Amino acid sequence: MRAQYPISAKVYFRNEIESADGFLQTTQGCSHNRCVFCTYFKDQPFRKATIEEIEADIREMPAYFGAPKRIFLQGADGFAADYDVLMRTAELLRYREMVTRAF
Ligand code: SF4
């Protein structure tokens, strides 16, 4: 996602067992963003990535993540992306054989 707030601007917490997995931002920020205990995305407006942004990120993924077995859709709720965008993202990931078990 070519965003005002690149993914590298935040510290994402990863379990050790997920260290070989990839990240792909289909959304940015949190669509809810009203939990009183959470400030994690307060400085980021919510938005959905365009399919063009996602395609560009998928092309760049091998340089950052190699060939991960799993890819986590990111933003606080990556599945808040539009249905057609999620379906196209799944097709692109499968076509590029970047994932073996996801979806
Ligand atoms: S990221 Fe999670 S905990 Fe934080 S505001 Fe959004 S839904 Fe709530």
C-alpha cells in the first residue's frame, strides 16, 4: 500500500511461529478505532488499499519476505477490504504461488 503511513512506520507484533510469514496491507488503520484502551491506530485514518496498490505490494513481497507459506492481511482488520478486492488478492497470491496454505 503506497500510503501516507508506510507499514515500516509502525511496530507490528509477531509471534515467533509467524516469523517466516508475510504481511500484505489490504487496509490501513482500524475501521472501528473506538476502543477506549487502544491507541494503536489513533494516528492513522482508516482506508482500503486499491487493487493496484496491492498488486504492487505483491510484486515487491519476495524481496521482503521470500516465499512465505502464509500471508497475513494487514491493517487492524485486513478483511474489511471490499469483497472483489479480497477475491482478486487471493487470485494474485495463488497465481504467483506465494502461498501454499493460506485461503
Ligand atoms: S485495533 Fe482493535 S483494539 Fe484497537 S481500536 Fe481497532 S478494534 Fe479496537
